Amino acid sequence: TPTHHMHVAMTMVLDPSTMPGGYSFDKIKDFIAKRLHLVPPFRRRLVQVPLNLHHPVWIEDPNFDIDNHVRRIGCPAPGGRRELGEMAGQIASTPLDRRRPLWEMWVVEGLKQDRIGIVTKVHHAAIDGASGAELMVHLFSMEADTPDPEPPPPTDPDHIPNEFELLGYAAASKFRRTMSLPRLLGSTAGAVNRVVQGRRDPNVIVGAAPLTAPRTSWNGPLSTSRDVGFARVPLNDIKEIKQVFGCTVNDVVLGLCAGTLREYMKGHGDLPDTPLVATCPVSVRPGGETDIGNRVSAMFTRLHTHEPDPVARIRAIQEVTAGAKHEHNAVGADMLQNWAEFAAPNTFNLAVRLYSGLGLTTSFRPIHNVIISNVPGPPFPLYYAGARMVAAYPMGPTMEGVGLNITVFSYEESVDFGFMVDRELVPDVWNMADGVRDALEELKVAAGLQPATKKPRSRSSAKAAGKSSPKGPPNGSTTTVSKP
């Protein structure tokens, strides 16, 4: 919809001093053009089925023009992370043109230290986390100076199906799905029974349930505007916390998000007395499969933001996340994907537009409060067109009724947080993003990794509260955060 864009994005900071022969925008564009045949989503566009009777089909765009996709823009002075985030937010506020392949790339010049930024956005229908990682293999290298790939062999352009062919495809596809419906109904009944039995057993830990989330300031109807905030913490700190608590890296990331959101809501006098519910995307793509498209399911967990003790909070997150994984497995990894294939586009589009247009998000409890996705990245440096990647901040889509997405990406010795928000629902995203440093210090003190010292909270948190900083849990010495 005009407000529910559904593109994913990433903002990279590059050091062009490593580019052979120096930086130029034309080199970036030429680098991408020579690799387009290795990245199928960048060449394919949608063809709508007549009367929207079935899902659109992908074809290779016979009129592809790279100038429609790769553009350049200047960053306002002084060219720091906040200015780059403002540019990324503006880019993320515009829907993609469905008449062309569903991606854009903006080269942002004028950053501090003579660096450049690249903001890439791709529609979620074209890629998910697994297929996006496959794209990185073709667009990044481990050395600054690498040879160009072999050019593609000459091929005839894809045939653009006519209306009769599209209608025939829709009819055949619907027939196949109808034949598979009894099996899907049977597996769904079994999954529902397993979940019900698990929730009736008091000894079984379960995940969160949709429509049980408390209302927050960012749970409401979406606008067209987006804003972006970034944060960076050392990966080694997260690993040390993981070792102390005997949990996973993902549990620590959820704990950091919980601590960040708790202090943000306290600063606004808006902390619910029940835990926030987070949706965590889960890939259901079979191992080794990296085809174009989206193969993602969802897992619901609680963040225990109402818990003031950081140790009790992360222990509770660890427990409920394990229960959420167990429950997700009980449902079946591809259950949501299978039922989504049965959703008639016209019916689904009408439902989404009514849900948005009638403001139904304010009529009942939120389905969930926040989307949190953790994507592991490489522990070694990467190069893009010969420029060394310094940082990579991922930005997932906001959903109708949920104006906050936190996506996390580990790279080299750091963990980068990307906060994508609806600007109208979260007008101070940097106050939220700056809280990640404080949340990390809180967990390090709780884990005994650094001594507790009395110090005021960050200026951004105090500004968010509109008064002097509220007294919070003990914090340790300031964590060094590398900035581009």
C-alpha cells in the first residue's frame, strides 16, 4: 500500500581509498552492471495476472536500464551517521516502481573522512535473508582488486506472456493448489493440536502469542514517512555476555533490544507493565536453496521489558525464546508460507487496505510490538567495487500497526543495529538507537564483566525524557563505539 512499502534495505559505509585508481561514481555503476547477470532479482520485474486472479510472475526485463536503479546524491554537512541516516530514511520513504525490477541503489557522497555511503533497497518479494546473503557473494569480494566476472553468454530475452497465457498459468496453478489442500488441512490440524497440547501443559515453556502485546507509542497506523537510526557495539562484548549467561548470541541481541526499548519507554513515561511481544523472522528456505523470492516464517517471543533486573530479564528471554522455537517447530516451518499461497491477491489486497484505511490497528491489541531480525555476517573485511566496507546497517520493513523494525548484522568485530521506524510514530529514532550502548553496559555490569559506576544516562535519553535522566540500573564505563 502507499504506507506499507515492504522493501528491505541496507546502508553501507565504504572507504574508497582502497579502490584501484581512486573513487568515481561511474566505477560503482560499471561494477554493478558487469555483475547483473549473477544477481537475478536485479534483472527481473513483475507481470500482473489479468484481473489480479493470481500472484504476479517474474520475467527478465527486456527494457532494463541501469540508470533507473543506480543514482547518486550528496550528504548534508558534516556527513556523519545522523546525516547519512536522514538520507537513508528519505530513500526508504518512497515505494519502489513496480514497472521495473524492484530495487534501487543510491550512492551517497560527502561523508566524513572522505567516505561514501551506499543505500540499497530491494522489495521483500524478491529476496529474503538467505537469498540476500547469496547476493553478497556476487557483489562483494575479500580483496580490493579482483577481476571482473566472465560476461554472460548471449541469450534471447524472456518471452512476455500475453493475457491468455497468464490466465492459463493462473488456472493451472490454482488447480495444483486445490489438489494439495486436503494434505495442507491435515497438517494444519495436526499443528494446531500440537500447539494446543503444549500450551495446556504447565511444564512446557511456550513462546508469545499474537494479539497479546501491550500498546506502545509506535503501535499505530503507518504514515508514508520513514526514519532511520544506527548503533554499533563490539561483537566480543556480546560473545562474553553469551558465555557468562550460557545463552545464544541471539538471546543477547534480544536482551539488548529489550534493555534499549525499556529505557526508551521509561524516558517517555510509556513503559507497559506487561512484556513487549517481538516477531523474529525465521528462514524456511531448504538448505542450499537461494532462488529468487521470499521464504520466511515468523516466531513470536516476549522481551520482558517490564522486568527491571537485567539478569532476570535475559534469563526470561532465554527461556521464552527456546519455547518459541519449540512451538514454531511444532507448527511447521513452512505452514505460513503454504497458506499464503492460497490467499487470493484481490481478497488479500482488500483486507490489507481495509485494515490500514479504517485504522483497525487502534481498535484492538497489537498483533506484536516490534520486529527483530538478527543476521550473522562475515568476520572478515569485505570490499565493494574495491572500496572496503566499514559498516553495514540493515533496515527491515515496518508493518501496518508496527512502526518499528530492528535488524542486526554482525560484521568483522562489530555488531551493527539498524532501526527503521515510522517517522510519525517514532519522531526521535536516534534517542532510541543511542540507548543500545547503555543497554550493553547494563548487561556487562550484570554479567560481572565491568564494575558498576554511577554515571548519568546518555544525553539523548535525558532529552527524550524531557527532564534530568531517570535513575536506572547501574552502568559501567562507556563502551567504545566505532563510528564511520
